[in-house]
Amino acid sequence: MPSRRSPVLRVLVGIAVAIAVGAGALAWSSTLLGEYSVMDMGGAAVDVSGVPSGHAAHTEHSGRSGLSADPAQPGGAVSVTTLTADPDRPADVHAELVARQQTVDVPGGRSLEGYTVNGTSPGPVIRARQGELVEVVFVNESVAAGATLHWHGIDVPNSADGVAGITQDAVPTGGRYTYRFVATDAGTYWYHSHQVSHEQVEGGLLGAVVIDPAEPSAATDADIVALLHVYGGQHTLNGRVGDEQVAADPGSTVRVRIINSDQGTAAVWSAAPFRVLATDGHEVNSPSDVEGRKLLIPAGGRADVAAQAPQQGAVRLQVGGARGILIGDPTVTAPPSAQPTETLDLLSYGDPAPLGIDVSSPARVYDYVISRRFGIINGRPGNFWTINGKLFPDVPMFHVSEGDVVVMKIVNDSNDVHPMHLHGHHVVVLSRDGVAASGSPWWVDSLEVHPHESYEIAFVADNPGIWADHCHTLLHAVDGLIAHVMYDGVTTPFTINGDAGNRPE
């Protein structure tokens, strides 16, 4: 009598044979990498503009960290280690952040093994004023795999980007690393580890950053942070399971800085009108009331919304589905309202305003097409992500020169949602599925691209370095959905999978 396992074995053998045949048909090559440098990955992406390099639009750069040749590098190349904030400028804001691998206490829920910053998760809020120089000393007390801090959404100098194996080595247990950057752009941001990030971010090695405008705004009466995170299946708001109460005088306006550190999309809505003041640290021009619609915030993204306390009682702002913020009389509760079916379209929200860059004749035009196919990454066979048809590490590298205006078309040719995050820059959305943006300039660093959608975006190459451009569903990045924007003439001495133990994803 045949074993019950026989059909299963036949299926497994069939799959193995199919993979082997497919491997030959697709000319797979093993990508068991060992130690490697990002400098050796892939080849230059094809510029589809048809305009010879150097013959199209450049713009004046912001002067964050202009390129100058490093005589210690071959051919006068510039090392990422030299791309720093002014070393002679004293810091205005100082902080020390200590990472530990330990039990995370989740008030209102259950504890779990994870990571803390200064003993808690989320870690402390770093707050600065626009124009100040921030200096953070990061200490790894007990994270066994090493750790870093990436300043998500802040256009820091490249040496402060915190990506293990590209801009620094992972900080080992007992080690420390100093991050320095100017808080150039006011807004809501966050920090998290970029070493084994799919484990360390989910485990809680993260916190919020708020950069207040140089001139205080009179548009709101109060200002709060609402950081969303899932700890072992527990949906939390500022690290706690349950709602948060904000005492506010009747008629006063509260600015709620929502940070989505989850791996999925966060929905925000209210039975009362609210306004979207900013996306990813950039103010919306002439925001209007949102009624009967929900706002979607991608993984890694942020949105500042304004809610007004009612004349009596409290209003509930629902954030991330299971979590709510009650604004108004702290003695009163407000029941949840049903999630609206209609979504606010930021492509047409607010009023148009000048972009500040000329996108009519960009210096570089690139495609970033996301799909997937069977292959091998680091010796693992599987159905992996591709970029422009290429498997990691042979994905294209998007080369730019300082001052270039770059247009990129992101095409999601898959059935999954991809929150795409470009380090070191903000991008402006020009169109979606061929429909031109018609509202306030929609500046983001984390853009959610739904299945079979396409976006045309633009940015100015004004921050020299080697910058990750990846999906912030972090397991997607582990499976190859990561490329890099590389400035001509910039190189890195750091490697991945070597003795330093760098594993950025």
C-alpha cells in the first residue's frame, strides 16, 4: 500500500524539477555572495530620457555636503565617510541613545523579547528646531547582531544614514557611533536600526524625531506624537495597547504627528472633519477638511493631521484601525466610528503651488519596474522580487550627478503593495497611472504603490552619497527589493556579509 506521503513527495519532486528546468530556461546564476560591496552590484540603470548625460536640467544644490575629491581614494573618488556635517560646528541638540536586546514591556498587553532604546520601546523622542545641528551618540549595549540608527525621512549627510555595510559598519556590542546632521527640514520623522532591519525594527529598535519649524506656527494649539507599531501582533499607540486621551480646550486645534512604523498600511479617519497638514515632513498647501474619507499612510510614512476639540465632550481620531486618540474633555469617551470606504486622494488634495524644480527636461530618466520570479539569492531558492527584470544583486544602480533633476517611473507589476522609500531625498509625485498631480505638491520619502499602479516622481540630486531605494515592507527588501541611487565619484569602504557582520536588511 503506497504511503500517504507519496503524493506530497511527488509534488515536491515536481517542483524541484520545475525549478531546475526554469533555472536553465532563465539562465539563472547562483547569487551565493559571501562578502560583497554595493559598488559591485548590478550595472548602471538605463537612462530612458534619450538625452546625453550632462546635456539636460541641473539645479543649484542645497549645499548639504558638496563633493570634493578625497586624495586617499583611488582616482580621487569621494568616500561616504567624508560626507559629513560641518565637523567644526558645535551641536545644538545632544542625545545619547542606548540600544539593548531585552524584554519589551507593552503596557496594556503582553511583554515580548525584542529591543529597547534607553530602556523603552519606542525610544525617546528626539526634538530639535529647524536649522539646529543634532548630535546623537548611539551606544550598543547588548544587541548581539550589531545595530545602527537610520534617520528615516531626514536628508542627513551620507555618513549619518546608518545603513550597515554601505555608510558604516554595524555598531558591535559595547561599541558606539556618533551621528551628526543639520535639521534642515521641519517635520515628523523617525529613527530605526538598519542592521537586520526586518528583525530589529519589528522588535522595537526605533523612536520618533520631531523637527519644529524655525518660526512657531500659530495654526495649532497643541502638538502630539502618535507612533504606531505592532509588537508580536499587538497594535500599539506610542508603545501602549489602548487609546490615548489628549486634554484640549473646546474649539482648540491639535496637531497629531502620525508615524507608521508598522509593516502594513495605516488608515486614519474620524467622524468629525480633520485636515492633513503635512506628508513625510512637507506641509500641504491649503489643506481642506476631510469628511467621510480615510487617509492611508504607507509603511514608514508619516502624516500630520489637525483635529479640533468639540465644544462638548471629545472627538475620536482613529489611527491604524485598532488605535484611537480622544481629543477634548478627558473625562469623556467617544466610541469608534466605522471606517470610511472612500480614500482621500493626495494627488488632488490641497491647492497647486510651484515645485521649486524644473521637471520639463530632466538630466536623468529611469524606470523602476517591480516584479518577481523564481531564482536564487544567497543560496536560497525562491520566488524573489526583481527590479527591471533583474534579481538581487544584479539589480540596476541608478547613477546621478550632483545637481541633476531626476525623473523616475515606478511600476508595480506585482500583486503586492510596495511602500517605496528613497534615503537621503524627498520626491515629488508628478502623476499616477498617467493622471497628472493637480493638488498641493505631494512630497514624500515613502510612497505606497499598489498592485499594477505606476507613479512618475522627480527629485533633485542634491545630497551626494550612496542611497538605498527600497521597499519598506522589510521582508520584501530581504527578498531583493532594494536598489541604490549612486552619485558619480562616490565610493564606500564598507562591505556586507564580511567580518564586520553587516546585514542591512
